[in-house]
Amino acid sequence: MVLADFLIATGAVLGFISLFKNVLTFARWLYTAFLRKPKDLRDYGSWAIVTGATDGIRKALVFELASKGLNLMLVGRNPSKLEATSRELWDRFGATTEVKTVVTDLVKLSGEEIAAAIAGAMEGIDVGLLVNNAGMAYLPKYFHEVDRELTESMLRVNVNAAVWATKGVIDGMLKRKRGAILNMGSGSAMYISSFPLLTLYASTKAFLTTFSKSISLEYEGQGIDIQCQAPFFIATKMTMMKRRYLFIPSAEIFSRASVRWIGYDRVCNPYWSHSVQAFMACTLDTITVWGLECYAKWVRDRERSRR
Ligand SMILES: NC(=O)c1ccc[n+]([C@@H]2O[C@H](COP(=O)([O-])OP(=O)(O)OC[C@H]3O[C@@H](n4cnc5c(N)ncnc54)[C@H](OP(=O)(O)O)[C@@H]3O)[C@@H](O)[C@H]2O)c1
């Protein structure tokens, strides 16, 4: 009887602790997703550099950053798209936002050249934020079907460019003892254990996650906040998806959430419904991986039958 009472009491205490922990986790999630005050990004410096700012998520993000009072250096490969983005920024914000552009094809430049281009363009301006956003993906296929040129380009744009752009800004940030770097990872690498048929893409994003987590610890005592955002699907050219209200935000909606998180957690999933997806994906990992593999095979076969 005594033993039974003891077991019941222990179970109740453990149940209470577990419930309390879950309530705390949920409360923290509510706070960070909806209530936490965003950082004033101007405290890092008055300029932001954004790679891949001519389309998709970061095109929306540059408007969001401009609305927070930052000047922008846009890095892209297409001069006419850069020009069009600058013009749109001028139409919306006028002379209150200064804009510079750097034409750089991240596939064609070596790492040293990317770092030099960024460091050169930064001379004389107070760069507080670097957003390593430029990225490439491909339609699902087996690794041997990803041709050599695409393999090289993926590694250069998704991995090389982020590492070397970081090299380009880090010395200046260290001197000024302030700065923030945002790397664009993916939920496919952070919350799902594997992503067959998108192996190379997910692996480049896994690199960025580990890179960000580790380097952020190296510099956190020196006023530099480094973060990897790991979202799920967003409606952009890359995903060829249309916005679905709950689970697939538009680039604009995602960017608003993205800016609110800059400077906080080392790895995060800024859009609230993506974090719900992350929770489900982690809890049901085996089923998620199986479902994604089936979906990826279906997309691959559909594309092949169209050719
Ligand atoms: N969309 C999603 O669901 C999703 C989810 C998770 C993570 N992400 C990540 O978020 C980032 C942005 O994705 P997105 O959906 O906005 O993609 P997107 O619409 O295809 O835009 C990608 C940007 O990268 C630029 N870029 C590509 N190759 C380049 C190169 N060689 N040199 C210079 N710039 C280059 C593109 O320039 P152009 O305008 O010249 O093409 C464009 O501005 C990527 O890193 C992606 O992996 C996206």
C-alpha cells in the first residue's frame, strides 16, 4: 500500500513537472512569436547588406528593413533587377533610404573575390547587418541526376557565398563591436532528419545551420549577433507555390516575421505556423521523411513525364 502511494505520488509530481515544462515552453513560444519587441536594427549600424535581394523573400525583406530606417546595399547578379528594386525603394521611401547596388554573380566569383567585393563596397559606410540570403534549389531528383554544373553552382551560392561574405564583414563588425548576420537556412535541414531527392539542397542548408550556431558563440561576447533562420515553404519563385493562408506565407508576411527575430535566437523559425510545422515534423520524423520522399518522387516523375 505504502509502495503504491509512493508510486502514485511520484507519478503525480513527474506529471506536474512535465506539464509545467510544456506550459512554460508554450508561453515562451507565444511570447517570442507574437509579443517580443523587435530589436532596433539601427543600433547595429545604419546600413544593411542583402545578397539575393532581387526576388522572393529578401526582395520583400529589403522593403521591411527600409521601413525600419536602414540604408541598403543590394547584392545581385542581374543589373536590371537591381535597378528595378532600387527604383521601387525610391518610389516608396524617397531620399530617406540610401541604396547602393553591387552586381555580383555569386557562381562566377571565387570566395576571395566575394569577400573583397563586399569589403570594398562597405568602405566608408556603417554596415550593421549582413543578410546572406542568395540561394538556389532544384526540382527533386536523385543525387546522380544533379548535373555537375548545378552541383558546383549550388555549393558556390548556398555555402561559399555566405562564408565569404561573412569574411568580408566580420573584421569591420569586430572593430566597431556591433553587428548582426542573418543566414538563410531551411526547415528541411533543421527540423527534418533527412530530405531524400533534395539531398544537396538540404545539406547546404545544414552547413549554414551549423556554421551559424558555432560562429555565433565565437562572437556573442563581442556585440555581434549571428542567426540562422530555418523556415518551411514560402510562396516564391523558388518553390513555385502560391500562398496558402495557414502554412505557406507570402514573402511579405514571412519577411515581417523574419525582421522581428533578427538578433535573437541562434537558430529560429520566425513565422508562427512554420514553428507549428517544425514541432509536428520533429515529433513525427519518420512519417515526415517518408511523406516528403513520396512527394519528391511524385514531383520528379511528373517533371520527367512532361519532358
Ligand atoms: N522559398 C522557400 O520556401 C524557402 C524556404 C526555406 C529557405 N529558403 C531560402 O531562402 C532564400 C531565398 O529563397 P527565395 O524563395 O526567396 O528564392 P528566390 O525567389 O529564387 O530568390 C533567390 C535570390 O537569390 C539570388 N541568386 C540566385 N543565384 C544567384 C547568384 N548566382 N548570384 C547572385 N544572386 C543569386 C536570386 O537572384 P535573381 O533575382 O537574379 O534570380 C534571388 O534574388 C534561399 O537561400 C532559400 O534557400 C526559401
